[in-house]
Amino acid sequence: MEADAELLGRLRAGDEEAFVMLVARYQQPMLRLARSMVPSQAVAEEVVQDTWMGVVRGIERFEGRSSLKTWLFRILGNRARSVGAREPRHVPMESLHAVDPARFDRNGQWADPLERWVDESDDRLDATIWSPILKAALDSLSPQQRQVVMLRDMEGLSSAEVGAVLDISQGNQRILLHRGRSRLRAILESTMGKG
Amino acid sequence: MLSLRRRDIVCQQAVELVTDYLDGALSRRDRRRFENHLRACPNCSAYLEQIKITIELTGSIQPEDLTPQARTDIVELYRRWRSE
């Protein structure tokens, strides 16, 4: 992906190819995020299309105070919220533990040693192998956890940026991130044959 | 066996602090307790490493390519939006 500033210049100049590049890069992540915020795939697709229209029409007014990516996700978040109205404002209380309590002894210490993933010299940590597994794992998270994990860990937004996109407090965001990451780790662990 | 001081944390508590730790959101005291625990506990060090790898792998998920049809559709929309 080329630098924001250059891409922004091309977008403002009405460069069609620059726009297609932007869509190619963000269409799927935006669809995934929208899908977790609204009741159906059809509505999610509308929200994403609506976001692109907002981008085309608003690019003149975009001041570049945030990154282009954060701006895109903020537009998306706003549009999804305006049609979604299904997002509960509280953090659901499911899966309170980062790790299954059965993994600890009665003193709260690990009952069995943990495997060191980094010590493995084989290609078990190859990203292309784990992509499909992690995508499926993401789909198993609660919608709110998925939103936060996607924006923080897939898209690399900061905690403040994610707060603005999703309109949630830092505290709630961190709880959702913690539960989401913990669950992804557990799924990776069990897929690797342990746990 | 380690003799637990009153304010030491155990593994089951440590795993719940990992996200706050990585976000720099722990109080100075909790951060110290967490790091002390980590130094003494190879399992929790391994756990933190696993979480970091999980984050890294999540960040390297390959996005699907745009289908040719989706590309055509969006270009068509783009031209319409620009001309309106």
C-alpha cells in the first residue's frame, strides 16, 4: 500500500485506479466489520457501499488529521451504527476466563507446563497456514470482540482510534480485546494439538 | 517451592493481566507484580509469548482478493458518484 499522502492526492484528483486500490485493500475488512455491527449480510453490503460513496464525496473535506484507514473505518462505524441499532451498550459477560480454569491447580498455578511456540523450528507458525484457521476463529468470537480484535490486531489501529470507530470506552475495549485474543490463542493452541 | 508473599500473584491472575500489560494500562505496582511473576514463571512467560504470536498471526491474515465482478461494480459506482 502506498503512503497515505500520495494516495490521498490521487484520490482527490479523481484517480480511478487509486480508488480501486483502496477498495481492493479495504473492502473485505470493512465488510467483515460491518457484518458484525448490523443484522444481515445485505445490510452490511449496503453500509460498505454507502461508506465508499461517503469517501468519494467527502475526500475533499478529509483533513488528514487521522490516517486514511482510520477515517474509512470511522465513516463505516457511523453508518453501521445509524442502521444497526442492535449493538448492546454493555459488555456481555460470556467467557469470564482468559484460560479454562481447569488448566490451573488449586493454587492457581498451571497444572501442566505450557508449550513454547517460538521454539519450534518447523513452519507451524506460517501465516498462510494460519489465515483460514484464524478467520474461522474470528467468526466464533462475539460480534463485539470481533470488532475490536479486527481493528486492533488485523488493521493495527491504536486503542484511541478503535474507541472512536466503535464509540466504546477504553475500559470496555480492553475487556473485549482481552477476551477475544484469549480465545484466539486457545483455538490456536488446541489446533496445534495441545490443550 | 516458592514461598508466596502476600502480594504475589498466581498464574491464574497473571493471564488476566496480559492485555492490560501489553497496552501499558497496568498501574506501576501491578506492572511490577506481573513482571516479577513472569521472571519466576516459565509457563506464564510462554503464555505471554503465545499471546504475542496470536496477535502477530492475526495481523498477517491474508485478505481475500476483490472478485472481478466486485471490481467492475465498484468502478461503475465510482463513475456515477463522481458525475453526480
